[in-house]
Amino acid sequence: MGLSILHSRAPYGIQALEVIVEVQTAGGLPGLSIVGLPELAVRESKDRVRGALRSGSFKFPDGRVTINLAPADLPKEGGRFDLPIALGILGASGQLQAASIPEHEFIGELALSGTLRPVSGVLPAALAARAAGRALVLPLENAEEASLVRELRILPARHLLNVCQHLNQVEPLAPYQPQPSHAQDSHPPPDLAEVRGQSQAKRALEIAAAGAHSLLFVGPPGTGKSMLASRLPGILPPLSEDEALQTAAVRSVVGSRQPERSRWRERPYRAPHHTASGPALVGGGSHPRPGEISLAHHGVLFLDELPEFDRRVLEVLREPIETGRIHISRAARQAEFPARFQLLAAMNPCPCGHLGDPSGRCRCTAEQVARYRARISGPLLDRIDMQLEVPRLSPEELTGPQPPSECSAAVRERVCAARARAEARHGGPNSQLQPADLERHCALDNVGRALISTAMQRLALSARAYHRILKLARTIADLDDSPRITPAHLSEAIGYRRLDRSDTSARHGP
């Protein structure tokens, strides 16, 4: 009777929990059983492993083989356990030296020929292996992604035989050396200077970038709302290493390709279609997986034609906007995914899209406009920091020579400076200020208090809207390098709450 114990990892949310692969060989009738809550793909690994061992000219044990994947209450899925199971069988049957096995963790799917195939969720496993102080043996195709984790010994292999030769100390696997990144980017992000006119919208975009505020553009078709939205990532500060690893971990779990190493600190930009379902947007499934809001973690989630989204889909955004995470519960599985995204949305002012157009093309009634805007609930609208109209450009602005306009690089410098002031003050962007910190960091003078009090009465603002105006004013002050919020900063912040109106005419007017 032989026993072999190996270490592997199972995905759980964006974490990788340790799995102990125990393989025992014993006498009796030939057979192989896998226990430890394996899913179908894991149960099928017995046939893949048997074929891979035969292709490598290894001897499959004649007696009973029992494989235990511990802990037993953690569901195991996918083909990532093929490699440790095969090595465990070889170790338990005496065909593999077991001395160096505890120093490694193993992940990989096996082909019948013994070739290692890539798996998803490698980056969380790499982070966990580094924390455990072990080397990670994995398919060669996964090595580049795992190399994003510094100070981790990565041992890529093409074939089962390569791993066996390494463990038997015949031919050690060479640690992976990542390729140097190329500084030149052949696909520069869209530049803000390409947008004609819309100075107020550009100013709002800069404020939103500086404080990580949510923003809603309201305007007729063809005014540049989507064009402006696509320029937001180009003026955002780069991701820190920790933030970049978090966003890369989410991409790894869903099996998305990682960006080039020279661009992996760029903030993600996700723009799902308005036909997207709730699970597609927030995540879900019988085995919970991240959705669009998690793929936009530390980046931008752009929802074009906002009222066209299903209302129930939009309502699920309310919790992650506030908390920065999403909890998904199923009958047998629960998972939590990060969702600290910056919401950017766009909508038409009415069903036909031409409300307020000087040509008078709009024929929508007040009732139709009210029904159209009611597709966005008040609680969701209350959570959007800035609401701004984007008017149609005049023919002269559209066809005449374009006046000089600031490029994204110049705006980004101011944004980074404002973010740095907020980071130094309270450790994060102003949109994440807690209510307890508002009095200390967003104190108002007598004129400011009178101004915000009047605005709350006239606009029927909620307590949440009041707090968001204070955060917005703090960001505007940071852009001005002002230690205090002045009445001018507060007035500008109040002006961006365009849809906070208690009277019907203000809601339905241009």
C-alpha cells in the first residue's frame, strides 16, 4: 500500500483555496475512485489521467486506487486537478520520488497524450502559492499570467514527462522568466482633444475622474455622449500594483485574456449592451462567476441607453455602487466578488431623443417623458453623483475649424494631482469618503451651509444626495488645490445634480 500527498488549488470567488490531493494504492480488485465532492469534469479526470500515464509509458497500478480531494466540503470543478492526481498515482506506486513534492503546488489539465493544457483562475492560485511559500508547477501557456505575481517561483511544463523528470531530479524545470514589456503602445487610448465643443461635459468628466464619481450624460442622439465616455479611461490615473492584481485576478477567473504587460496597469473599461441580463451584469450561475461590474473593478462601467436596460437589472447595481462588492448566493454555493467600479451612463432626454431641440422635432407628451425617465428608479438616480446635459452642437461648432483643446495627457496630470491630495488626506478617492469623515474633510463655512440648505429645500435632496454633493465639492476643491470648500466649489457641485428636481417642469424640460 502506498500513499502520496500533493498540494493544489480550487477557485472560490476570486480566491484560490488549498486542496490536498491524497492518493492511496492498495490491493484488491482494480479500480479508481475519486472522493471529496468532485464535479463531473473532475470525475472524468480518471480517464484523462489513465490515458496520459499510458502515453508516457508509465505503469498504472493494478489494485485499488483511491483519490481524496480535501477538504471534502469544498466543491471541485474543472480539469485543474489532472496533473496532481497523475503525479499522486505515480508517487503512491513508487514511480516518482516524493522528497520534493511538498515544496510544490500543481495545477494543470492533461491531454490523453500527456500534454499539459492551460486552465483558468491561475492568477489567484499564484498569489496563494506565493503566500504559502511553494513553487507553482503549471502549463506553459499559463506561465505569463502567473508571472504577474512577483517573488514566485514558477515552473512551467509542456508535458507530464517534464514534471516527472523534474521531481525525479533528472532534468529540473527552468523557472519562468517573463518577457520584457515594450514601452511603445501601438494602440493609444482615445484622446479628449478629439471631442469638439462640450466644454462643460469635459469639465464634468475631469471631476468624475479626479474623485471616482459616477456620472450620467443626458442628451439627444449624436451629441458625443459615447465618445466622451470612451475618453474617461485615458484621463484616469494608472492602477497601483495591488489594484492591477485584483483586476487581473477577476479576468483570470472568467478565463479572459490578460492585456499586454505594458498595459496591464490600465484601468478596465466595460460597456455591456442594454440587453444584458442580471447575471451577466452582476455575476451568477450555478457556479457563481463574476459579471461585468466585477470585470470593471477599479475601472469604468459604461451603460449606454440607460433606460433601455431592464429595470430589475439596474436595481441590482444599487448595493455594489455603495459597498464596492457583490454577494451572490445560490442553493449550494455562495461567493463574493469585488465591484469597486466607476459608473458612467448615458441616456436620451425622452423616447424620441429630441426633447428640447430648437427644431421642435420632439412630439413626446409629458406623460411619455415621465414614463421613459421612470425606468430609472429614484434610489438608483440618487446614487449617481453627477447628472449633466450634453446639448447638440451648432452647425458652426461642428463644421468650423476646431479650436485648440486640451489633450488627455494634460487633463490626466490634474486628475492625478487631485487624486494624490485625496489619497494623502484620507487614503482614497473622495467618492469613498465615509459619513464620519465628511465633517472633518468637507467642512463648510456659514455661506456654504446656507447655500446647501437652500438647495436641499428647493431640490428636495435626500441625505444621500447631500453627502454626494459634499464629496463632489471636495473633489472640485482638490482640482483647484484648495484646502477648504468654497461657495463656488459647492455651487458647481450642486449644478451637477440636474435631475434632482421636485417640480414636473424641471424634470421634463430641456
